[in-house]
Amino acid sequence: FGRGVGVLVGLLLAMKVPFREVSPQSWQKLVGAGTSSGRSKAQWKRHLLDLARKRLPEADGLTLATCDAALLLVSQDAPY
């Protein structure tokens, strides 16, 4: 997380848009991703990409760079 997140949070607060910050462990648990323990970063990203493709077969163009965001969307309806 960096400055970009701060800008986004500032905009949401200024516009009075309700939001909730969720840890990666929370949404990864909700989508059944398991944990990254025992996997390299590349193996973990490949696992998330495979999971995203399985959970969202209609989503064309999923990549290693976008799979986390897609899975986060899948978990959005869950109560945190």
C-alpha cells in the first residue's frame, strides 16, 4: 500500500462513500485460496490466477497482475 491508496481513501472520505478495508487474508479465505505458505511468490500468483479463472470463467483477459482484483470482487458480497 502506498500513496495511491491514501489518495483513494481521501476521495472516498470526501465524497462520503462508505468503505471497509479488508486484509488480503480475509478475502483470500472467503474465495478459498488457502495460504501462500510453502509457495514462492510466482507459485502463489499462478495459484490465484488459476483460481480466478475457475471462479470467473466468463472474465476474459485475466492476468497475474489482475487476478487478485478479480478475486477481491468475488468476495465483495461476503460479510467481513
